[in-house]
Amino acid sequence: MKKILYLISFTALVLSSACKKIEGPGGTSAIRGQVIGSTSEAGESEITQVICTAGIELEHGDYWLLNTSDPNKLYYVYYDNPTWISISDPQLQGRIGIMVSFNYSDSNIEIAEKTRLALLAIAGANYNITLSSDILTITDLGQVNVPDADNGTTDFAVDIANNGKPGSASNNTPIANERVYIIYGQNAFASKDVRTNEAGAFSFEGLQKGEYTIYVLSKDPVNNGVMTRESIQASITEDNSILEVETMNIIY
């Protein structure tokens, strides 16, 4: 009699387990979806630093070149010593001349200040110009690619402190090779991950009936460098089924 009872209990337990949803592999169903993304990257301004020399190191007619992204606003800055009777303007074709009157007795700081004032008078609408000692920092007001400045015939040190670049943005672009994670049931951590294909599509195959969480990592739009989860709850209720989940949109 006891053997019969044990057999009945064991059979009931097996049947109960067979009917219960057990999330995970070993099934015949699939969860599929797509990952798309958006990005926004701020532009940067071209920043040029010019270290000016003293007046004694300048020649009447020396010049250097400064550019903007507008081909109609390309400048040359030239130096005129009033003690000379010859023309100092090199008259560079296709450029706008900016004259700086100087004396050979001027210090490097005085040359820098005179250059700053001359730039502001002619090209001030294109740049933010600051002066620290004999160093001019010239920031293009546009966020674009700008041809590099050049020291021309002067002994000035002309360096690009930051290359300008335009901002960029994209929306709803399919994300290839993105890692997508799946959590089985109430587990705390991801049980498996797959990569998206060139169309941003992913598929988790061979799943049993049950509850699943699908998620992908996305940049936090507020906190730089922080990642957040974009997740979807999915429920497989039938064998041999394909569950298409909603598109997941991330910031990348």
C-alpha cells in the first residue's frame, strides 16, 4: 500500500513540474526585436593661440594669417611702422587685411594688445579674443571646421589649441553589434546575451514558456558617463511561438 502511495505522489509531482512554466533554455520559442539609437554630439569652436614677439623682432610689412569657415572672411594681419614710407600692406588676394601700427620699441605685450584691438575692430564679429600677457587666444564663434592659422612672415608662435568641428546628431538609427541581455524569470542578473545584426535585430532562441526581461544599456541623457537600462518585459505563453517585442531605443 505504501509503495502505491509513493508512486501516486511521485507521479503527481512530475505532472505538476511538467505543467509549471520554467523560464530558460530547452524550449521551442523565441523572443525577437530590434535596437535603434539616437546620438547628439556638441560641436566645438576652433581656438587659436598666438604668442606675439616684441616690436624689434617685427619687420615693416610682416603678416600672419587667420581664417574662418567662410571663404569670404579670410584675414591677414600685417604690421605697419609709420617711420617707413614704403607700403606695408602685402595685399594678399582673396583676404581681408587688418593693419596693426607698431613701433620697434613696443614690448611683446604691447604688440599683443595692439593686435587684439585691430582684430576686434575688423573681425570682432567672428571671434572672441582674449589676452593674457603676450598670448592672444582667438576663439571662432562658429562650431565648424576652420583652416588652421599660419604665422606667415612673423616669428609669432601660432598654435591650434582646439580644432573646430560641427555638432552631429542622428535619430532612430539601427544599432549593429549592440549587446542585448535576457533575464530568466525572477533572476537578479542576466542569464545570456546576444549581439544585434547589421539591421539592429536580435533573437533569443530555444526558450521555454515563462516570463523574461530583455534589456540593453543606454547612455544617461543627464549624467555624463552613466549607463542606464532600457528594458522590456516579455511573456512566452505557447510552445513553438515567436514573440516580437517593441523596438528598443537607446542613446549611444
